[in-house]
Amino acid sequence: MARLGFPTTTRRRGKLSRMAGPLPVLVAVDQDALEDVTAQLTQRYGRDYRVEGFGDPTEALRALTELDEDGGEVALVLVGESSAAAGDGKLLEHIRRLHPHAKRALLVSANAWTDDPTADAIRASMALGRIDHYVFRPASSPDEVFHEAVSDFLLEWAREQHLVPQTVHIVGEDWSGRAFELREVFTRCAVPHDFCLADSEKGRTLMATAGPHAELPVMILPDGRVLSDPSDAEIAEAAGAPMDLDEKTYEVVIVGAGPAGLSAAVYAASEGLRVLVVDSGGIGGQAASSSLIRNYLGFGKGVSGSRLAEEAYEQALAFGAAFLFLHRVTALDRSAGWFHLRLSDGRFVSARVVILATGATYRRLGIESLEEHVGAGVFYGGPASEAPALTDKEVYIVGGGNSAGQAALHFARYANRVTMVVRGESLEGGMSHYLIQAIEAAPNVAVFTASTIVGGGGEGRLQHLVLRDRDADEETTVAADALFILIGARPATDWLPADMRRDQHGFLLTGDDLVRDPGWALERAPLSLETSVPGVLAAGDIRHGSVKRVAAAVGEGSIAAQLVHRLFSEEEKAASVGVRVTP
Ligand SMILES: Cc1cc2nc3c(=O)[nH]c(=O)nc-3n(C[C@H](O)[C@H](O)[C@H](O)COP(=O)(O)OP(=O)(O)OC[C@H]3O[C@@H](n4cnc5c(N)ncnc54)[C@H](O)[C@@H]3O)c2cc1C
């Protein structure tokens, strides 16, 4: 749950958390243990969900089609392995098309991993994006392992559907401008929120709740408070973003609260260091825009970047780390043995050691007519929060890396069609094999290779794009509702001292990169993550040669925290023998 948004003690069920309507449906399709499964589902969830069970896959598909036609909301479908393989073997695919928001799981027996055909079915279904994961059939009543899996799915479903109790509702006149800024702050602070236009049905209902004097954009908080055209400070307060500093000096200041910064905060604070983390937005960095990270150790079902960040943030808070959000660090210098960091509001904080974890941001496309529509159909990164608004729409994604592939698969659950526009000749060079497989298997994802976007625009919102096919030397104008730009990263190092050593792309040199570099001025060798400024460490995507993965950023954050002690002892050693520790 989004702890950054609202402290647990004041949480309560929001009046607007779920619009009144029929109960969402849990569906079980199983030929082997249907009675057990539906009995357990009904006993545990029967009050909030309608449970439907089918022994016959054809009947299940008919009922799911009817539910779709009637506008019924399906939260979870559990399909037994033999039911999934019955008929044309495409039941799970049909379900995905009919109910893109529903979580889908294969229902398997306890010996699934030792039974080769079942193990193969699980792997293939996951790789091809047909299921979110698998669930073991209940073995006893109650079976808490079964319920833990079901509850996890329902929580993810509720988060994606903005049905978690602390959801902030935003109503705007259009998709861009101030309404977009509001959405972006909430996205970056990992606060559950949804957005609708004032002239939509939901917008009108919410505006009626907000009262006659509400001015757009309007924010309706979970406790019912209404904020008209809120200021940055009001937004920060609503997002629960810490904005005050208790102290001005810390043993360690970490710049950036992405995976590397959060990890450094957890490890440094857990070792008793006085730590401040400053971020220009909120938590999660790039990972916050990832709808599903499937390759992070220990999360077999995958985990959304924002959920991972929320858990890490809580962990760091519990160890005593302090946070300051919505503040950019604009300068770094050193005097009298302390580093001084200037914040965007003019204040300074000081630290004995600085860990830079400012990561990277997506390169701009540089097409003016598209830049004008950022927030109104054009997005940098792949914000998962935009997905439900794209149901049945035409979505384009520029980029051929893992993040572009992941975004394509996520949006394919909602969109009519997703088209990837890739500059290279194929996806192979830049994307993991498992994603390429899933993209090939997704019926509504197309890949245009050797292609670029050269123009586009629309009235108030993106409506068309101009694509260029390099091989055919041809330009085509296509209708488009959304464009997501994921075309490689630029390091966030512009604000750092000019003499801090970087590679030709601006990523920071650290450790071994500096051993023979004239920029390194001390006799001792640089520590593994130390930059050319002794006492300043770097972790994660900001580093030259970094792997650009969450796990790598997290690992480096933990190593950086460890190196803080080494720096302290180097300082003490040098002080005792009178050796200079700064250039
Ligand atoms: C859509 C998407 C999907 C991805 N999917 C995966 C995946 O499936 N698996 C995987 O392993 N990796 C994935 N990645 C990559 C992964 O997210 C990054 O490698 C990781 O987030 C890097 O972490 P970081 O902490 O180094 O930097 P970042 O995540 O970039 O965080 C940097 C933070 O620093 C802050 N910041 C920047 N400048 C300043 C400043 N001057 N002052 C204060 N704060 C500042 C930013 O606001 C940001 O919060 C994905 C990335 C994206 C965008």
C-alpha cells in the first residue's frame, strides 16, 4: 500500500474509494477441484466479491463474454491447467482480451514443479504473458497459502483500478497543463490517484461532491477534503511528502530516492548512520514508472516499481533515515571537511559523505509539435497509471529496450493495438529474450523496425503521428491516442561540479575508472564506488558502466553505505598521520 501518501494511523476507507455498483467477480475454471476452490473463495471473499465457478471451459468463456457485454468487472480468474489447455487452448488469451484488467492465474497441483508438462505450461504461460502467475489448489480449509496468493492478486488489481482506500481523485479540464503536473507529482510520490476529465460522467459526479465553488483542477482527498487548483505546497502535503528539515548536518546525504538511493538509505540507517535522502520528486525514480519488474530477486510474481519503492521507503524510515521530497539538489561543494549541498529552495544541507544516486532520465524526442502535448497523450517513460485510460486506444511506443518492451506488454492489456517504433533492425540487441517472446506472442502488439517518429500533433491532445520507414524511405501519418517515449537514458549529472570526472555521455567515473585518471588527486586508490571527488560516492544508473537494472542499483546502494565507514576510517587514519584527505 502507498505508505508515502497517508500515515497508517489516519487511514480510513475513502468515501469515494469505490463507486457504487455490482460486486466485482472472482472466477474459477477448473475440472479437478472446482468445489474446493469456489468454497474457499466464497467463504473468504464472498462479502466483497461475487464468486463464479465453472467446470466446463466453454461455459466459462460464454459467461465471461456475457459479463463483458454487461459491463461486469472481473477481478481475478483462476484457470486449472487442463481447462487452460482444453478446446483451442486459448482460454487465457480470450480472457485477457475480454477482461484486460483482471488478474489471471493458472491453478496447479502442489507437485507442479516436478510434473514436467505442468512446469512447462507455467513457464510458457508466464513467458507469453497469458497469466500473471500460478496458484496452488487449496489443500485444506482454510488454506492460508492459497489465500495469501489470492489476496496479493486482489491487492494488485485494486491498486491498478485505483480502488485502494487512499486514492486521491484528480479532476481536470484537459489532460495537459496543471492537471498533468498534479498527476506527475502523485505518480512520482507513489500516491494512488486517478484522473478524469471534468466533462466525463465520473468527473461530473466528483465535481458534484466537490461543491459549486471548486475550481479546476480539483483534488479530492481520501478523507473527503477538496482542494481547488492546489499550490505545490498543498500537493506535497496531500502526498504526505516530507518538506521540512529537522537538522542541517548529517553523516550521509543521499541524493536521489530511486532504488540505489533507497537501498543506500536502508543500509546506512540500519548501521546507525545519520542519513538524509533528498529527491526532486518522490520515491522510486525510474522504477516507479515500471508496471511490473519481473526479474528482481525474490518476487516470483513480479513487483511493480512503485510497490517495491514503497516497501523500501518504509524500511528506511523504520531504521531512522530522514527524507526530503520535491527538492532538487542544485550544487555540491566542500569546505572545512564538510560537503554542502544547495537545495532548489536556497537552503543548504551538509554531510561528511555524499552518495549520488540521481540515476538517469529519458532522452527527449526533440519534436516541437509532440513536446507541446506532453501529458496530453505524449509521455516520457511508461507511466503505468495512464494504462486504464487507454482502453481500446491506439498506443505507440518509441524505443527498443527492456523498459519499452515492458511498457508495450502492459499497455497491450488495455489498448486496441500497441505499436513499437524501433530505430534498429530488430529487438534482439536491446531487449531480454523473455520480453521478445512475450511481444511476439501478444496478438495486439506490432513492431516497426528501422523506423522513427518524425512528427505528430492534434487538437488539445495527441491525435496523429508521422512515422518514417528508413528502408522504404517513406513517411506515413497514423492515428494515435498515446505515445510513450523510452529512448535511452541521460544521466542526471548536469548540476555536479564541472571537474567531477565523467565519460563522454556524462555518466560518472568511479573506482577503477579513476586509477590512472589525472582527475584523481590522492595517494590512496579510490574506493570502488568513489567519484573523482574523494568522499563522494555514486551508486546506480548514474555511474559509468552501471548495469541499468533495479537489482544492480540496489546492490550498489548497499555497497555505498558500507563504503561510508571506510571513508570515515580513511579520514581518521589520514588525520592521525597528517596526510591530506581532500585534494
Ligand atoms: C519503464 C521502466 C521499466 C524498467 N524495468 C526494469 C525491470 O523490469 N528490471 C530492472 O531491473 N530494471 C528496470 N528498469 C531500470 C531501473 O528502473 C533503473 O535501472 C533503476 O531505477 C536505477 O535506479 P537509480 O536509483 O540508480 O536511479 P533512478 O531510478 O533514475 O532514480 C534517480 C532519482 O534521483 C532523483 N534525482 C535526479 N536528480 C536529482 C537532483 N539533482 N536532486 C534530487 N533528486 C534528483 C530522481 O528524481 C530519481 O528519483 C526500468 C526502467 C524504466 C524507466
